[in-house]
Amino acid sequence: MSESMNGLTRTAYCGSFRLSNVGEKAVVTGWVQRRRSLGSLIFIDLRDRTGIVQIVLDETVSEKSLFEKAESVRSEYVLAVEGTVRERSSKTDKIATGEVEILAENIKILSEAELTPFEIIDDTQVNETLRLKYRYLDLRRPVLQNNLKIRSQIAMSARQYLYDLGFMEIETPFLGKSTPEGARDYLVPSRIHEGCFYALPQSPQLYKQLLMIAGYDRYYQIAKCFRDEDLRANRQPEFTQIDLEMSFVEKETDVMYTVEGLVKKIFKDAVNIDLGSDHFRTLSYEEAMTRYGSDKPDTRFEMELKDISDIVKDSPFVVFSSAISSGGSVRAINFKSGAKNLSRKDLDALSEFAKTLGAKGLCWLVKNGGEVKSSFNKFLNNELIDALSERLDIVDGDAVFISADKDTVVFNTLGGLRLHLAEKFNLFDKDKYDVLWVVDFPMFEYSEEEQRYVAMHHPFTAPKDEDLHLLDVDPTKMRAKAYDLVINGQEAGGGSIRIYSRELQAKIFNILKFSDEDIEKKFGFFVNAFKYGTPPHGGLAFGLDRLTMLLAKTESIKDVIAFPKVQNASCVMSEAPSKVEKKQLDELYLSIRDDKKD
């Protein structure tokens, strides 16, 4: 039966006790991790979000009723315990409080607990679906509590840093206008405006630029964002950004250097890592793609892409020659000492893996015991082997992988393959943080689906000043004043300097083939504000969830969100989304179509 605390007030958290506290009276509260009975002694491991402390009851000194109450305690009961801190006779280094224990003098059973569906331990082998169904129990695990503690620290550090630099925290609306340029919107029907819908924000982009026009100079917000898109390990339908914008900036470094200070403070405060005083390394988009096959390169290991098109352009091997003649390229990566680790079966499996990345196939070459073998053996000769060996630094034991196709396919194939090999064979130090900027992105990329050029970042990103002459000549070659912060091969944040000229914005809209009607319909309220004096401005947004995932060293973003969704964007705990009553639909002028097939 549950009891009241009856005047007991917690004096300290469970994980806070050390030898210096010996002799002190204490009141602790928490959940029972486990209870052990050794005849005349009962030990209770009491847990709260700070850790575990051992409670002990000794039949020779404890009251009989108290001892009997302790015997009734089971895992996950909620207790309040009053007692005296004493030194443990049997110490342990497995918990921070392992040198002390609390001799109980009073115990209150505040809440009993049924047998839980799984044990509350970090290394649980229970499947994720069950854990998410009982997420409130899963969240008791210390590893998840530590993840959310890191998340909280990141948010606090960001607020303090930005406040000290004169940024104002300003909230922007959740219910806004749908501007379908990018990911799919989540729509919210209006009860008052029949047939009309709000859209949940994919980002505060338009509002934060309007705040710059409104004269607020420096804005930030820890903003909730929503995108109706397919989920993966580092993506959720609802996510959180650390969003900021600054006025009277025109150079990318004006924003980038401000953000570097923020990142360094977050790393120091949240996980006690010093990123140094130097500016972060910078790679151009072109260099990132040609060297690593990715605009978010992981440079903790080598295995860079090398262009071998000039070496194989006259090869009789049609896979190479046709790729080059059609405007593509032939590139390779050298997995140093890889031949020692890869069987023929492994090589075939990697070829199949390449197909999942968009490749038609993958060529390979291995040198082992002085002998060269490849998937294109009959097209090899000594001259070609020598040329490839010099370009790719091939020595005995190496395995080379070659992709021939359009550059986009080649980059995606080899970029993905190098990451796959690095992960599989532990080619990098997982305790190391690799932080860099990628800059000079193209302004536009061609969408095969829409048969037009679309903005690589968004339509309000400014082009580089030195590329403005291309605006009326060849805008597809223009570069943007955009920048992404990349940490360990993950895009942690991205931003740009914005367009503030009405004339330039109109030309960009024209290149994107937006009609006046499109502009008015999608961005009318926004572009209208440009008529009334717009300062130069720029900003950036961090993915708070992704940044926390990186600092917590976990593989899934679900591990750093209190109540995440699963792959189909549903919550298995609350069973959202769910059907609603017809009355609610009628109030919103909605009906559910019945498209059941015969």
C-alpha cells in the first residue's frame, strides 16, 4: 500500500554521495533498481536520474517493522528513505557512490509497481518496438537519461552564448501558410475558414527574415519544425532546430565565426571537449564532392576518390569508355590493405551494395602476393596497371574499387562505399570529432522530376558576389553564399547569407520559373515586406536532435528525443495518429473517403 512522504523532504540526489558525506543524515527518493536479501542484511539499490546509492538494513540494528517493510519491496517501487551515510565495507567502482551507503532509519513506500515488461538496464536486449510502447519505462534507463541531460545542456549553453552576444529569443508561429517548396507540409484544417488549411512550419525561415526586416537585428529560437517525409536513423517528422539570424552581415564568415564560438561552447559544456581556438577547417563543395563523394564528408579517415578518367579513356572496356564519352567520369578509391580482409564473396557483396547506391555495378582490382586480379581482367595490361598503381598508390594488399557513370552516380557510389567500408572495418576513431565547414555550394540543381532548376538551399539564398556576372549568362554555374557545418560526416547545421535586393530576388525567382502568380501565392506576404527597407542579413540553423545524437555517441535520433515516432511516423505508445469522431470532422468540413477495393 502506498504511503505519503509524511514530512520527508529529499536532501540530496542518489548519485551525489561520496566519502565526504559519511556521518551525515540524508533523505533520498527514487526507484528500486533491485533488492538483495542476505538473511540479516537487506540491500536496496535506489535509483534516480543522477545515479544509484545503496540502502542497507541490518536486522541487528533496524527495527523489525522496518526490516519487514524492506523485505516487501520489489523492483521499480518508489521509495523515500531516511538514514545516515556510512562507508561501505565492500566497495565498488561500478557506480559513482560505490564507497558509501545509507543505513536506513525510515522507509516510505510511496508507490508500488507491477512487474515491468522489461528490466530497466542500459544493455537491455528487448526490441525497440516494445521499449517505445512503454517509453516512460525506457526513459528510466540511465543511458537515455544521460542523453536527455546532454540535450538540456546544449540548449542551455546555446541560450547563454547567444544572449551574451545580444541575440533575442523570439517565438514564431506554429500555424502558418503552406509554402510547398521542399518537403511535404503537415496541414492543419481550419474550423473557422471552411476549406482552408494552416501548415506546420518546416522551419522558421520566412519569419526570421521578417524579424530582420522588422529591425530586431539578432534573433534566435529553439524551434520545433515539422516535415512530412520518410524517416531514417537521423530524421523524425517533428524535430528541433537552434535557429538564428543576424542583420548587417554580408560575408559568410560573419555568421560562421559566430556559430563556431557557439559550437565550441556547446562541446565544452555538454561533453567537456575542447575544440581549440582555431577556426574550423573549410572545404569547398567541389572539393568535398571530388575528394570524398559527399557534401557532408567524413574526413576522419583517408580513402579519397581519385579521378582516373584520363588513364582509362582509351580503354577497350566499354564501361569506362562509354561513361567518359557521355560526359561522365571514372573514379576510384583505394582501400589500403583491404585485399587481406576481403574474399571474393565479399567483393561480390560490395558490388551488390553499390547498386543500392544507384550504380549499375562496381569494378574492383586487388593486389595480393604480387598478383593483380580484377573484375575486368581481360582489359588489363602492365601499362594500365602501372598507371593505376602510380595514381592510386597501389601496393601489395590493397583493394581498389572503381565506378564509371555520371558524376552524380559516381560520387554517390564511391562516397557511400567508403563510409560503408570505414564502418565495417573500424577505419576511424569513434572518440574523435571531425568538425568542418562546407562552402561555395551551387545556387541551383536540376530536378529531373520537375524538369527545372531548383534552389539547392532555398530561393532566398544570395549568390556569391564574384558570380553575379553569370546571372544573365549562365546562372547554373553560380555559387551560393551558403555554408554547412559537418560533424563526423553528418550535416549538423546549415545556413546562408540571404538576398535583400528586390531586383535580385525577382531574377532568382525567374530562373526558378516562378510565375508572378506562384510568387504571390507562396511568398506574397514575404516579398511584399522587401518594399520597406531590408538590411543585409544571414543566418543558420542547427539540428538540435542530430547534434545531441553526435555528442551522445548514439546511432539513432530516437535515442535523444523523449517521445519519438517510429518508421511509419506513428507513436506506438500513444497510438497517434488515430481516428477521430465524425463530429470533429464535421466541424472542420472534412469527410473520410472510402476507397476500399472490391
